[in-house]
Amino acid sequence: MTKQEDDAFLIEVGDRLRSVRRSRRETQRDCADRCGLDRTYLSLVEHGKKNITLLSLRRIAEGYGVPLSYLLSLIEYEELS
């Protein structure tokens, strides 16, 4: 994996988190408070600037009642070569 691929993955995960949060019409503050996270940290994660920990990702999944695997799944899959 290259840094560029890692950065793209972080952006995709952040986009997924933002999408789930917005579908529930919540602010970053609402989500952060419910999940016990800092709002600034959540913002950085949503923008792909911070590598979220698995424990934080699990907190968000539990807070929204979605499987952890949903937050990690990518919108598009590329065939393995």
C-alpha cells in the first residue's frame, strides 16, 4: 500500500462516517458527545486527516446502531489481481 492509497482509504471511511451522521441529521458535536469523542477529532476523521482507532470506530458504530463492518465497507470494490 502506498501513502496515496492509505490517504484515499481514510477519506472513504471519513465520508462513510459523515454520511451516517448526516442521515441522522446530527451535528459533529451530537455524535462526539454520544460516542465520548472530541468534536475536533471527529472532524479530522471525517475529512480523512486523522487515522481513527478501531475502538473509536466501534463507539460510533454502537452509537448509531450500525455494524462496524458497515463503517469499514467501501462504496466501490476493486477486483483483486
